[in-house]
Amino acid sequence: MYQRHTLSEMFDPRVNSFTLVRLVFATAVAYVHALSFAGGTFEPFMMLHARHIENMASISVEGFFIISGFLITRSYVHAPSTPRYLWHRFLRIFPGFWISILVAALIVGPLIVLIKGGSLTAYFSTPVNGPWTFITANGLLSIGQWALADTTEGLPFPIAINGSLWTLRPEFDCYLIVAALGLLGSRIGYRVVLLPALVLAWGALALDAAGLVAAPVLSIGAANATNLKLTVFFLTGSAAYLLAAWLPMRWWLASLAFVSFLLCLWLDLFAQLAPPLLAYIVLWLATRRGGAWLDGWGDISYGVYIYAFPMQQLLAVLGVHRAGPAVYFLASLLLVVPVATLSYRLVEAPSLQLKRWSPWPARRAYQPERVAEPSTLA
């Protein structure tokens, strides 16, 4: 029986564990937030890291970006045109995001006001940091207003009603980077352009971590070290897709990558060594076929990610966080899973159906070289 050995051979677009891995990452982010709000202490990756910069939430977000880099690059390569690609990316991010902003301003905020015994009239007429400015200031992914009136005052995290949304702008920026690099490489090859871009960004991140050069000096569209780091992980996923035909996938290599990843955390070499190590681990797990059963239920990972934080804020108003991290985390899951499911069924999935419609032409002047995938899916 033929054995699959490379990433391109292991990756089956129809049968894989990408949905499961993304859901695990989204849940891990919610866990760390619940742990923080409830004053918990158990966070394994935080304990491993010498400077306590990386934790399970940040590593999960980086894992998200690796998966996005892999799948979004595939989306670009297979898109009939660059405008079509951008239209598809818009549908994936913006509708769910916009509804989450409306839910926060028009449902979560008023519920908190009522629980606190406040006035809805005063809430909706708040001129500064009110619900209407919350909607208008945050519509383009760059969060211009974090607070929602005084709803979060006195809570464990009083700064924002939804502190998870900050990653969506760098995510969409990476989508634009993929398109820009693709257009730039239309004549000389996508790999020829993207791989040097990854080396440049990764080098800038390593130099910044070593304190030698400030991150924005050498970055590609990243205004700070955090955004640059996410860009590096995204481009690492992109590179993995472009090099999939040559990238061997073995369980022992995944085990070695995991041990090496823990060591780079312990030795405080995360920026210098982690991107390819984490990418190998994430893609090895995501290309397993054991998690494909979850696809039938739909991908609620995006909904879990964007709604867990406001749901936890709502529970904190009720004092649930005082019951301890375990109770608080489980209660937040019981609340967010139905909300995320509704988001997927009523917003995300219907929006993605619009991929088939577009005012832009269906063809482009060039076609990037496609990565070999299982022949049965051609």
C-alpha cells in the first residue's frame, strides 16, 4: 500500500483535522482569558517561558495564523482572479465580525446595564464610548473603541468588552500581503517572492527579539513587533503550502519538533526558532484524518474566538468568575458554543455562499503554480 510521506500527499482538502485544530486553538484562547479573569495559575507554556511573554493564548493565535497562511495561500493560488480572492477573504472575515460588533453593542452591553441596574436610555445616549460610536469606530477591523460605555468598569478586565478582536486586522493585512506578493511574483514565480519576504520578516523579528533592530524598521507592513510576529507565522504557513511537495511529514519529526519547541520556549529563543517548529506541529496535526468528523457540524472556531470574550465579560458581571477558573471556563463554553453555532449557521455559512457570485472577471492573466494535491481531488 502506498504510504503518504510529504505534506502535499498528506493534505486532503476534503478530509482533514483543520476544523478541529482551529476549534482547539479558539478554546485555548478562551481558557487563558478565563484563567486570567478568575485569578488562576495553571498555564503550562507561560511557566516554560523565561520571560513569560508567550502563553497558551498567544501560541494558539500563532497557530491560527499558520493555518491561515497555509489555507489562504492555497485559496489565492486556486482563485480565478485576485479580486475574486479578495472578495472571498472579505466574506470570511467581515460579516461575522460586523455582527459580533452589533451583538456587543446592542445585546451584551444592554444586558450588562440591566444586570447592574443601570438605565438603557443613558446607555444608548452615551456620547463618548457609547454603543453607536462603538459600531462606527470599529467597522473596518482596526478597533478604534474598546470600551462600551461603563459596562466593563469593576470587572477583572475593564479595558474592553471584547479584547480578542485585535488579531483580525493583522489577519486581514496578511491576506493583502499574499495578494501583493502574488501579483509581484506573477512573472518570476510566487516562491521566488514569498520565501525572501518570509526570511526578511523572520530576520526582522529575530533582530527585534535580540534588541538589535526595532521590528518596524525591517518589517513588511507590520507596525509593531507583535504584528510582525503574526506575519512571520502566517508566511511560514504560506511557505509550507508552497513547499508541500518537498516537506516530509513523519510522526517522529513532529515529536522532535515538539520537544524542540518546548526547548526554544525554555531558552527564550521563541522568535528565532519557533515559527518552523510550531508550523510543522500544527500542520502535522491538521492533516490527520481523525478530526474530519467535526466538519459535519460546521466550523464554529471563528465564532468561539470572537464571542468568548464578551460572553466571559457578561458572566463576570454575574460574578461567575468568583467560582474559580474551572467553573468560569466551563460556564463560558456553555454560553459561547450556542452563540458561535448561530453565528456559523446564520451569518458565516450564508455569507460564504456568496463566493459563487462576484462582479469581477473569473480569469486572471497568469496562474500561479499549484501545489500537487491528491489526484482524486483534482
